[in-house]
Amino acid sequence: MTDYDAIRDLLPAMVPFVKTLGLEYLELDAERAVLRLRDEPSLHNHVGGPHAGAMFTLAESASGAVVIGSFEDLLTTVTPLAASATISYTRLAMGPVTAEAVLGRPAADVRAELDGTGETVQFPVQVTLRTEDGKVNAEMTISWALRPQR
């Protein structure tokens, strides 16, 4: 059984930049991850909101968390890698921002393809970034790959 609390504690240690930004892991399970970027002046852009790079990192980190949460039992045989990402910033964010990431394909389908081919499998993760008022500020689609270790 996957220990999601342990993963939440371990990820900032494994990815030092997560700790640098002070990202908070609010929720994590096999279906979704929710992370929060605090409102800190050191993370602001020229108009006083979170810098686009900080928001990108928040979204990418949430996507990585749901990938780890979904495929933690495979990590001794595959390496998860972010392959590509697109992000659309739709409205200015002010204050703390959360990122909610969900797999764009059922984990069972990804596992079946990996088992069937033994090759690298790619799949999308959808991320929605919101401010505390619930309004969407950005959306990201990130393509993740599970690459078999050789």
C-alpha cells in the first residue's frame, strides 16, 4: 500500500527546488495532487503577483507528485521524466496559488501499456492553477514518461 504521507515528506527532500520555493503539499493520492505556492514578495513578478516561473514550477511539481503517487510501486523499475509541457496563463494571479494535478489517462492503462511493450510510455497530466477565490489563473498539460531502467 502506498504511503502518501511519506511521499509528501520525501518529495521536498528529493527535489531541492521545491523546498526553495516553499511549496506545500496539501493533498496527494493516486488520483490527484494539490500543492500550494505561498504569497511571498521574493516570488513576485513586476506586477506583484507570483512570477510565471514560480507558477510553472508549482504546476510541474504537482504533476510530478501525482505521477509518483500513482506509480510509486514501479520506481525500482522505471524512471519518471517530464517530457514536455504547455501552459496557458489566463488571468493575473494575486496571493497564494494552488495547483491541482490529475492524470490525463487512467493509471491502469499506462501500466498495461508499459507491461505490454516494455518500452517508454508517455501520458498527459492536466494541472489547473487557482487563486484562493477559486478562479482559474492558468492551465498546464505536461507529458510524463515512464522509462524502463535498463
